[in-house]
Amino acid sequence: MNILLIGIQGCGKGTQAKLLEERFGWKHITTGNLLRENFENKTELGIIAKKFMDAGELVPDKYVFQIVEDALAKVDEGSILDGFPRNMEQLRFLEKNFTIDKVILLDLSDEKAIERVSSRRNCIDCKKDYNLLYHKPKVEGICDVCGGKIVQRDDDYEDAIKKRIEKFYKETSEVITYFNEEGKLIRVNADDPIDTIQANIIKALDV
Ligand SMILES: [Zn+2]
């Protein structure tokens, strides 16, 4: 089974993908993880991609596509694509040699997504993640682990989140419409507790 998880930032895609990976042994595929694996293994593509990232540039699609293609060629049990394809160009590339069986849209309102993401905090020293909604530090503003100062990243301020949500709808709406017309789209309420969301996904996939 090859599935795609799709949804705006804060919808919990990564958490759900990890749970599915643990349960079914499907490989969780994000372009970020694949790029990291390629750097660590010093592959030719990893070395090329790193040059772009070190220069603060996006890795061009043609390299990302090759990295994704290599990873998918090795998938046997199944895969969970997370955040890719997010536009029609990526989708057309992927569907040349690969079939996505089901697409899970983790449905979350913009307001909830902004509330969740803008509550994220990080330690400036050890980089530990916190969230003021679910996982507050014991002492306000101070890291539980190292005593460092806890701050909000620029990306986690409301304006930045709104921009990314807008970009998501602009790019990804067509992808969602496409899979809906193919009869592959499943909508799951992402405002439920993590366990409920997972149970609803499993039920909808009928696995
Ligand atoms: Zn810390």
C-alpha cells in the first residue's frame, strides 16, 4: 500500500506517518529525510543537493525527483509519502512510474493550525521542541533539559504561518481535486486526539 498524507502545517502529518510506519512497516518518505539520508551516505545526489542547501538555496526539482525515485524503487512493503507531491508537476513526475493507492487529507481549520504552530517554542541552546498547548516547559521560558532560553522561531509567528497556508492552498488544491476525482481521497478530521485520528485512518484504509 502506498499512501500520501496531505494537509496544512500543524495538521499532524508527521506524527500520523510515524505511527503508521511503526505499525505496518511502510516507509515514511519526506524529501527532507531523503536529502538527509543522501548526505549521510555521501551519495552523488546528496553531495550535489548539499551544495544548494549550504548556499541557502532550494534543491532544484530534478535532483529532488531523482532522490525520491531512488527511494521509491527500494520500497517493498509500502510507503507513506508526506508532503510530496504537493503540486501537479511533482504529481505528474511521480505517477510515471509509481501509483499512489490512497490519499489521506488531514483536515484542520486555518485557525487551529495557526493556534498550534504559533504555540511552538524551541530552546536556543539544545534546540529541544516545546509547545505551549501540549508540552510546556516546567518553568516558563526555561528549557527543562539544559536551562537554556526558550524562544519562538521566526517561521512560527502568525504571519509566516499564514503565508505558508496560503501557499499550500494555491499549490496543492489541484492535487487534492485530482485525487478526489480519482476516488482516492479520504478526509480525516485532524482536530481529534492523535489516537482517534490514527484509528480513523486505519479504518478508512481498510487494512
Ligand atoms: Zn535546552
